[in-house]
Amino acid sequence: MIRFFKHKGLEKFFHNNDRSSINPKHASKLARILDRLDASVRPMDMNLPGYKLHELSGKEKGTWSVWVSGNWRVTFQFDDADAIVVDYRDYH
């Protein structure tokens, strides 16, 4: 279950389908990612074709990333069976 969002626009999209703070072209993929993340109990549950799941390194070790489009990623951590610090990032 998703317990905490870092990106408040992504949180508004997840709860209210409010697309004002996300790239509207990403909406359908973000909806699928968030639906799966909400049902996941561990990072490897997000290891689906096309998501390019990987753990970040260095000071962000413990944070996982899945691909949205181009430079855009959804990142998250897990606390027990809950997803936390769910973010929507543009890696330049």
C-alpha cells in the first residue's frame, strides 16, 4: 500500500485523478505504476516488463526506480509492506 508521497502532485493524481501537476502524456502509465505500487508489498513486485526496476546507489541506496518515459521516473522506498517517499522525477 502507498503510505506516503513526496511529490504532492502525484498524490493528487493518485487520489483525485488531478493531472495538473504531472505531465498529462504520462497519466496512463503513471496510473498503472501507482496501481501496481499500491498493491505491492516489496520492491520486486514492481519488476514488470518495461518498468526497468532498479535500486539507486550511493546516498540513495534503498530507493527504487521505475521508468515512466524519457528521463521521467517514479522512485519509492519500502517500509515493511508499504511504499513510502513516492516521487515523480525528471532526471536531466
